[in-house]
Amino acid sequence: MTMLSPQAQELIAKAQIVSFESWYTGNNDDWISIFEEVNRERRYLSDEDFRSLETQLNRADAELQMARRLRDRASELVDRSRSQVLARFPEITQPGGKLYPEKRAENCWRDFWHFLRCIHYGIAGKNLEYLSAEGLHYMDLLYQELDVPLDAMLVGLEALREVCLAECAGSATTDYAPYFDRLIESLKGFSGYTKLREVL
């Protein structure tokens, strides 16, 4: 098994891409602690968390329902996105491919699961500002260190956007698309992706 370099391990600890700092207004902000806790635990909101949010925010609206739906179907949605990555890059998990050996592919699919976790926080909180610029910077450095195939990651993230928005009814897709677009555009700003586009 390939061991991670000390540099990669350090970057993993710093590549925390979620931040709720801008959510605080100084008025009735206790509910944000729910998001802080689940993010520290790197998990999706639980049923109990949703009930607490409904009580503290005095709302049980479409955003909370959508976030719950994404949580309930996260594994299936990530699997469908993975299928699109493999269809676009059929050799990526084969010897010589950027997601070989199997452990590298598993880490990639896990990143999609966590990307959706982060997006579902934003939707549940009705706030597009759910990302940390500092954390994204370190993720950019991490992806360069690990030679992560950003083209495939973006194909997967855009596929995740597509399959998740298919869960919406009618015009609601326009309400939730920006939460996915915010993360997609952030990854497109990674220096590794910029270099890739220059080559192409």
C-alpha cells in the first residue's frame, strides 16, 4: 500500500473546505452550532438535527426537505455520478490510469460523498456561502500533491449536480443549482485545472 507523504498528511488536515463563519449575524445564531458539530464529525445532518433546525428556525421548508432527500440518497447519487466518470474515462481505474490502484479510486468516490455532504449543508442552511477559501486553497495543493485528475473530478461533480437536481420538481432546479455551481467553480479555479486547460 502506498503511504502518504508527510506533506500530503499535513495538507489533508488543512483541506477543510466548509466554513460557516459568514453565517453568523450576531442575532439568534445558536442553530449554526448544529452545522458546526456535524461538519466536525464529517457526517450528514441526522433526523434529530433536522428536527432541531425546524424548531430553532421555525421552518420546515423545501430546502430542508431537499437536504434530507440528498442525505437519504447520497450513496446512490454518488454511484450514479461515478458511473458517468467511468463512462467518460474508461481506463482511469486500470493500471496506468490516474485512479489506479483501487485505493485511489475509492478516495475519489469518497470525495464526491463529502462534496455532496458540504452542498447539503448549504442547502439546509439556505446559504451559498458555505465554503472556506483557505480550505479550498489547501485542497488545491493536496490535489496537486496527490496528482488527482481534476478533469475527472469535475466531470463527476457536474454529474452529481445533474443527478441531484433530477430529484427536484420543475423550476426548483434553479433554486438548488447555485449550491452545486459554487463548488464546481471553486474546483475550476484550482491551479491544477488551470494548467490542464492551458495544455489542452
